[in-house]
Amino acid sequence: IKTGDMILIQHGADPVRLGDIVVFKTPAGLVAHRVVFAKKGGCKNIYRTKGDNTHLFDPPIPQSSVLGRVVCVQRNGKHISLEKTYIKIFGFIQALSSYATGVLYQCAKTGCTFLKHGRASRNVFKEE
């Protein structure tokens, strides 16, 4: 999504999945970023989002702050559906890649140790 694009948002019809681009409320306004990690617990879901072109994770986002999923982008008069299977697969792969680069960036910047099983010891749901 680029500056000047228009987006169509679907409110609450389908569950938010890894790779989806969601629009959520922040004190600074509305943000549209990709879901790179989800923590599901009962009826309270918390998401970690990250812009595709940034190294930093957004603070944890509660489901109550999510306004909806981006399902279509309009750019230069053309409509790009994000609901097509190949776009969803690309979004999922992009989320995995974005999550990995975010964790590696945090480790390089702040330092972290890795546990025996290759998992970073930092908690991605903790605010930076």
C-alpha cells in the first residue's frame, strides 16, 4: 500500500490471519500494517503488526483496536483484490519474512540470546 492509495476494509466478517493487512486505531490515528504474529487466548486476541518497509514491530494490538482487514487497494484507478489465493499466500510469506527480519533487527540493536531450540529469548508481545 502506497501513499495516496485508497483501501477497502472488511469489518469483522472473517478472522484475522497471519499475513492479513489490518487497519487499527492508535493515539496518532489509523494505521494499516501486516499481521506478523498472533496470540490467541479465549475471546481476547492480540496481534503484532509491522509495516513491510520498516524494521520495527508496532506495539501489541488488541483485537478491540482492529477496525478490519484490508480486502482491496485502489491505485491509479485500478482495483487490486487482496482476497485472491495467490495474494494471500504472498501475504503469509511476507509476514514470516517480516517477522524474522524484525526479530533479527531487535536482536542486533538490543542484543538477545538464543535458547537451545533456536527461539529468540525476547518476548515479541512485550512493548519496546
